[in-house]
Amino acid sequence: MSKALMLIADGLEECEGLIVVDLLRRGGVEVTTASIKEGTTILSSHGITFETDCSALALENWMGFDAVILPGGHGGTMNLKASPLVGEILKAYAADESKLVTAICAAPSILGDLGLLEGKRATCFPGFESHLKGAEYTAEPVTEDGRFVTGNGLGAAIPFGLHILSRLEGPEIAEEIRQKIQYPFAI
């Protein structure tokens, strides 16, 4: 069973986080949602309060996962970007050839600002392209380049989640989940 770590900050676009968590868990991935602050209560971009599994500050081994996932939302992205811990985690995951690094909506801008997308193809929410430093912007809903998967916004949350699932558990599992949720488009 694969494991994924989703880093969550106040202001996230809740559907970009929760849809991805739902799809991955349906496919057998053990997902840990981690607040990037003290405590586990998060306030989303639309005023929804929910609990994460833990605080990333309390994780003893944040490298003990196969993938790291950043949901978007403008406020959530700005809060993730402001966290030194998030930068440290992302750089460590990018340096480890066995890890998958993923981000959706505005969050790929964090990867770009850290220089992690240099020479890669990537997508993001329109208006954040200038932050994809060194990357070829695709404008696609989901772009996969090696160990990096990026999505362009809420409308891409399902294919983004299915792409991550395919990488972690295999295309057959991702296809099975796609069919079960009645998602009409191939991934």
C-alpha cells in the first residue's frame, strides 16, 4: 500500500484537497493530511472548518511517504509558500528519485519558485505561469513530467487525483476507480 502526505494550510480550496484524498483512499492509498501549523483545525477558502490527521510540525518522519501533495487555493498557496517547513519538505522530496511531487491550482507556483520545475513541463491556475520558473507551461488540466504531477484548478481535481493514483497504485486501479465514480473521461 502506498502512502501520500497532503500538506494543508488555511485558505486551501477544499475540493482540491478533499477530492484527491477521497480518490486516493478509494484506491487503497494511505493518505495523511497534515496541517502546516500548530494544531489540526483548518479553515478553507470558503469558510469550511475541518480537521487534518495531524500537524506536519509533529510528524516524526515526513519522508516516510511515497508522494507529497499540495492542494491549491490562493490563500492556501500563499500560506504554504510562507512556511519554511513546506519548502524543506518539497526540496527533500524532489531530491529523492523514489518520491512523487504533486501540486494543483496555484500551488505549482511553490514548486516553480523553489526551482524544482526547471526543465519540466507543468501547468497551474491561469495567472501563476510566471512562477513556473524554468518550466514549459502547458495550460493542460493535468501535466505529468517524470515524478512531477501538476493540475490547473478545481475542474482538474478528479483527473489530477486519478493521475496520482495511477502513479502510486497502477493504471488498473486508477481505471477501476474512474469507472466506479462514473468519471466519463479517460485519464
